[in-house]
Amino acid sequence: MSHLGPIAWPPEPIKTERLVLRESEARDRAAFIDLLASPEVHTYLGGPIARDKLERETPEVPERWPGSFVVELDGAMIGQILLRRATEHRRPAAAGKADLGYLFMPQAWGFGYAAEACTAALDWFDGVLPGEPVVLTTQSANVASMRLAAKLGFIEVERFEAWDAEQWLGMRPPATPAA
């Protein structure tokens, strides 16, 4: 995946009412492995990655690249937000645009953390790359993710079949500068 281009990285940690969005650190490695090995997290993502493979292949400081935020609650990682360029093999409507992704630990579901963290990441994005639209893809069967997309202001562009399931592609229009 290509990154977001010439932006200063990492930004200062982004603090919300309850969360901190920051670059990953070595202390997050075990949480990343838990997140990527979780069957619940990967219900709509093609299944979990084998834990032994993750133990072998996860670097000491995981996922450290522009657009990858660790979401921290009370000093512990509860999820990850990803903002990256959608590559050409994605849907034509998405290619080249910033693509929002998120993964949260099952024990962090249902408290509004994803909405809070995604809103903070999108606000940051609007500040560094103003006027750029953002896309998001999720399985239409993933009710919680569909609800979050709507809450964040994503509007349906298309539905398509991939990985034996109906996928939903939404776009968030660029923020218009305040007059």
C-alpha cells in the first residue's frame, strides 16, 4: 500500500476525550498480534491470521508507517486506524484516494471508541491534506461498520462482490473550509 505522500510523520499524538492516537511502539507488539489473530475482528475480513505466523513475522515495532495510528485507552492499545492511498487494484472509484480502515479489539466494541478515533483521524487528515475525499470499504453485512460509516459522513458510491460477499464502498466528501 502506498502512503499518504509528503506529510510530516509522525504527528504529535492526537488526544480525544477518552483516547490517544499515536505512532506504534514496541510495547504494542503483543496487542497487534492479538488484534490480527482475533477471529471476531476478522469475521468480515477473510478470517484471522495464524498466531504463530504473526509471532514470527511481526516486527519489534509493528505497523510503523505514515497513516497508521495506534488507538490507546488508559495507556493500552485497543485498536488501529489506517489512512492510506487506495491502490489501483481496488475499485476505480477508490483508486488513488485516501482509504480509511480500522480494527478494534472485541472488548472495545460498543463504546463509541471507533467513532471517536476515526473522527479524530479524519480531522487530522483534513488538516494536513485539505480538500481531499476519503473512501471506506466494508462488507454490507457488517452492520456495525455500516453504522459507523454513516455516522462519519460516508455516502454510498457502489456495492460490489468480492471475497464471496457484498462489499460497500462509501466516500466522504472533502471538508469545505469554514467561510
